Amino acid sequence: QAQAECARSAESTHLHFSCGESAFAPKMSPLASVSLGARRPLSLTALLALFVALPCTASTDMEIPLGADDECDPSSSSGAEEGACSLNALQLRAARQQLDSQGAAAGAGKASVAAVVASNLTEVEANGTSASTTPGCDGAWCDTIFAFNNGFDTMVPATMQQAINTYSEWTSDTQGMKIAVTQHAYYEMYHQNVESKLNQYLPQGYFNWDFKRLGTNYTIVKDTNGTVVVARPGTITFNLGWWMRSLFWNSAVHPLPEGQNFDFSQVTEFGDCTNCGAMLEYTLKKGGLSGTRPGWWITDLVVIKMG
């Protein structure tokens, strides 16, 4: 499909370039690249393909924000950041795709999630991590999770931001909610930017998730020394198409340190899916980061794609 799209682009523009599959496969470290704000490489071949499809009308708005890392702030007056965002805006306009319609049956999605969760729990336990699933929630940290979920599960960006502001703590402004797209790769949404980012992404239908319908049981992944890692099941949808997914992968996705993987995930390649299995994993610390505050505080949050 990627080669066919590439060939059509070349034919329509009367330009000649290689449409080999390997040249367009998403890579963490492309051999030929241009600098994206002096931070993220983007495949030169992919950039050329995006450029030849560029419409003639100029615009300064970023209609498709997924090509920009969270550090790229279009409202910033900084020259470096402004340049990076401008480059992304050109690439993103060229990558616009028609979104595929969604329509997987809820019952089938629920059965699929249950099977994947059961399989991946076995995998977690086989790797030496103690994991137990509790019907409902049974722990001193449950009150924090329930209060947080009341806001986060609404999928209303402003309400989700308020929940993050109220019930979580972070060591710096460059930390936040991660979306694990494979077992070792993720996009990070800085905790203070959740509302603004989701206001860009959700209305355009690029991705969505639902943990309210299925997420009533909690799995304790780890519980040691006042820190607990807890997960609940749900579903996630990615509807990017090949162009947008490749751009997102090359410009905004980070790898975990070598040898580290996300819990539950066995995904090796990032692809679109509708209502595929997902887990929402919370890390909570008693007393917060300082250890002196009352109650439990969320110190990390990961949405994990499992299909």
C-alpha cells in the first residue's frame, strides 16, 4: 500500500524517486535524514514524498499536530521552536489522509481485550513480576485512583487536565503521560500540556481510548516500599493511516532505554487498530514525591496499546 501511494505521488508530479518499501518503513534512526528542529530525524525519502504532495496554498496553522514532538510549541516566540513547528506544519499538510471509518462491534472488542489481558498477565508473571487482578479495587490507593478516574475517564480535555493537576506529581515539566505504541516505544504528553494536546488530537479522530466501560478490575503489577503500580483494562483506537503514522513515528516517538519494555505489551510494530486491547497503568507513591504529603499521589501514567 505504501509503495502504491508513493508511485501515484511520483506519477502525478512527474518526479522520479525510489518507492522501495524499505525506504518508507518507519525507523527510529533513518540513515538519510534532515534535522527536525535539531532534535528528531525524519527520513529524507519520506520528506521528499511528503513535499511533492504539498498543496500550493500557504497557512501558518498546524492542522495535524501529531508530527510535532510535545516540546514544539506553536505559540512560542522562540526562533528555534518556531522553526521546528513551521517545518512540521509543511510536512503535516502534505501528509493529510482520509480517516478510515470505525465500526468494530463492542462485544467483539470486549472479548478480544479479555483474551489479550489474560495472555499478557501470564507473560508479566513469567518475567518474574507479581501480578494479581482484584475485582473492583482493594488498596489504600483506591481513593486517589477513583477520584482521578472521575475526571480522566470523561475524555473531556479540560476535565482530564484538572484531574492530572489535582492528583498527580511530577519531578519536572518535561514529564507526563506516556502513550506506549509498541512494547518499547512511546509518545510523551507533558503533564501541563494534556488539555491543549488532546484538544488538537481527539476532534480529528487520530486516536481515542476508553477505560470507563471495561476498567472496573485492577491489576497490581508491583507493590514495594510505599510505591504501587496498578493497571486497569480498556480499549484504544488509532486511525492515522500510513502517511500520518510514519510521520508520527519518525518525529514524535521515543524509544525506551535498551532492555526495557512496557508491561502487558507484546506489540512489535506500530499499526492502526479499532478498539484493540489497552491498559492504563498508574504508578502511585504514598506521601507523594517528598513522602510527606497525606495520601497517595500518581507519579506516572501510561496508556499501553496491546494490539
